Amino acid sequence: MTISAELEAKILRYFHVEKWLVGTIARQLGLHHGTVDRVLSQAGLPKVARPHRASLLDPYLPFVRATLEQYPTLTASRLYAMVRERGYAGGADHFRHLMLHYRPRALPEAYLRLKTLPGEQAQVDWGHFGKFTVGRAERPLMAFVMVLSWSRQILLRFFLDARMASFLRGHEAAFQAWGGLPRVLLYDNLKSAVLERQGDAIRFHPTLLAFAAHYRFEPRPVAIARGNEKGRVERAIRYVRDSFFAARTWRDLDDLNAQAEAWCLGQAADRPCPEDRTLSVREAFLQEQPRLLALPENTFATEERVEVCVGKTPYVRFDLNDYSLPFTHVQRLLTVVASPQEVRILDGAAVIARHPRSYDKGAQIEDEAHLAELAARKRAARHHRGQDRLAQAAPNSRDLLMAAAERGENLGSLTAALLRLLDTYGASELQAAIGETLTRGVPHPNAVRLSLERRREQRRQPPPLPLTLPDDPRVREAAVRPHALADYDQVTTRQEPRDERA
């Protein structure tokens, strides 16, 4: 509460001249006693010099002060129980209020303003921005942020994890965007940077050390519990949350990163530079950029590399999904090398399979050539291949096939019939129709087909016509010009009979 200078003068006069107590002054002037206390404290009057009223706590104050000096964070409820055992008869609420006056206060810590030279330092950290759904997978949306300490130029790049490969790709994106790099990179105690720390003894991640040696910068972690040392990147992440990410929409991760790049080069670069308010961040960066270290001629390998053991089926599991490979390489130890766009499977130095990378969960990414020879050699493989395809498109097809097997049906013909319905009607419609069929207890493709037709008629849609074209590219790429329907209208128009007498 803010009071006038005249009222402050009255409080001081009543206290020093008239010897009124704090409560008396508060009642007579219509103020809270805390306001009167604040005015007296600002006037330099120590609390111990004020008139003291006798209290039930007075005999226990030496014990309370000694206990709080030894255990400063001891709760008031526990301390109240201790003095009650020693004879204190006061109430708990009044005791808790008194502890606010007697509990020792830690001195506030002061910090020096940290200054850096142009091109000397950048600060690095991750920011968590919720979840991102890709198919059936829910992945964390992580923002890699690097900011130059002098000019405050920001690099923002989003990833679906915070692994070492993404960590290094974020570095390279910053170096390429700035056309150079600073001499020192300052990190929090991230697992991607620091594996172990005992006091001043630090064990860096060996991959980060190799990366730093390649680009010739010094990795430097901040001191433990000293987040102020990397306050520039902490404020940059808060700035990203408030000025970029809030209420933003995007189609996919590539679209989000394209918007982030435009924001870094636009709005974020046009803000005032905290080191020199007469400059914008863009102008300060133009002064800092020539002082950055030059980039080496070649980049550092940032691909993920994982050793995998292949089982009896021609697939390897990587990052929640299965990727196919030639059946001749089953039951071997292979290597998966992955970039953000591609997954390669290696046997030694030879690449035996390439696939586009999927961020879904439980998907099967296949090359039909890998399975064609296996299906030709094993008749049963073709049968199971069809069931796998059905299970991926309509998971409840397994229940239908199990129910049909209990009735002695031929699973091969059932699978073929369901695959034809899948090609004709699509996965979502087949899933819904199988569900209706299982509910009625008729596990047969004919019942599924009738359910599909009934659903189509309810929506008043034309019958589906599966289109099969030859492999000739001249046929597939031919442009078909639709015929004008007005000619047909003339044919169907009824002609008036002519008068033969005319």
C-alpha cells in the first residue's frame, strides 16, 4: 500500500514523540500494522528497538533461535510440536506468525553482469515444446536454441528427440546459417555434453569432443546451480515461447522449421540488441560475423549409427518401426545408419537396403523386391504376407480370421477375398465393416462385403470400380479429355412429330 508523505510524517511523530505503539498508530490512522512497520523500518528503526510486549513465547525464544540457526528450513509445524513438548501453551496459528519474524533470512545473492567480446561465445540449450503426433506415435517436440552472446542472433531448429545426432545437427544448422562459429560454446550440464561431473572434474561426451575438435571450438559447461551464466539462451527460449511458438499453426516439422528460420531472420533479428540499444540484432550480427571462426571444408558425420541383430524375418527394428531387407541377410548382425530423411541398412560396408525414414510407430516400411523372392520360394510366406498386410490396414481382421479358423474355413481364400475388398474399398471402410461383421457373429468375407455395400448405399455413393492400368507409361501418363455431354442431351431429347400435311 502506498501512502502519502504527510501520513508517513504522522506515523513517525506519533511513534517517536507521542510514544504510541504500532497497533495504536494503525488503529487511529486506519492503516494495517504492516504498513506502519514498513514506514518505521524505512526510517531506520530496528525491530529490536521497538517497544516489546510480553509473550508466551518469550521463555522459549532461546531454544527457537538455536534450533533455527542449526536447521534454517525446519517447518513451523514441526517447531511448534517441539515447543509444545517443552510446555508452550500458545496457539499454532499465532506461533506460525511469530516464526516469520524469528526465522533467519538468507542474504540475497548479487550477480555480476557478464560481458563477452564479439565472436567469443554462444550459449546452447534444449527447450521442450510439448508433444507432436506422427501416425500412431507421440513424440516430444524439442527446440534446439543457440544464441550468440554478443549480438543475440538466434538459431532455432525443432526436432522430434533430443538425441546426440539431433544435438549435433542443431550445431551444424547454426554454423551454416551464421557462416562461422564462436570460439566457446557454453552448455548446461546436458547428458549430450557432460557425462559425469565431480566438482571441477568434468568428463565430456566423447562424440561432442570429436565434434568440437573438428570445428575447433571449446565446449564449456556452466557451474552447477549457476543458470545465470547461460541466461542469454534461457531468455532466448522464453522469447521463442512468447513471440514465435504461441498460437502458431504448422502442417509438419519441415513447415515448422521453415517458419522458425523466417522468424530468426525477420522479427528476431529486428529486435534491439541488449549490448547496444542503438543497434538491432541484425546490425550487431553484421559486426560480429567477421570475427567468427571459419568453417572447415568438410562437415562432421551426424548420422545415427546403431548395431542391430536381425531375427528370422527380413526386418530390422529402428526407432519404433520395422524396415525390410533381403531375406538372405536374416539372423545376422547389421548396421543401421539413419539421417532425418533416409534409413540405410549396411552389412559391413555394403548397403543392402534403403528406405525413407518414418517417424510413425509400429509401421512396416518395405521394399517389395525384398519379399518377392521369399514369397516365391515359400508358399506359406505369401499367405502370411497377405495376413500381415491385412493386420496393418485393419487390425480387427485377425479376430475375423481366428473366428473363421475355429469354424474350419480356408484361411488362404478368406485372406485373398479380404485383400480384394481392401483394394476396392480402402482400409478405414474395411475396418468398420469387419467390426460390424464380428458383432453379428458372421466371420466371412461375404458378410464383410454386404456390410461394405450397405454402408456405401447409406451414403448414396456409386459402386467402387477398381482401376487397373498396364505398366506402359504411355498409357498411364496419357491425358484424357472429357467429352462434352451436350451432344448426349440432344440424342435423348424427344422430337416433336411433324405434321405430314405441312
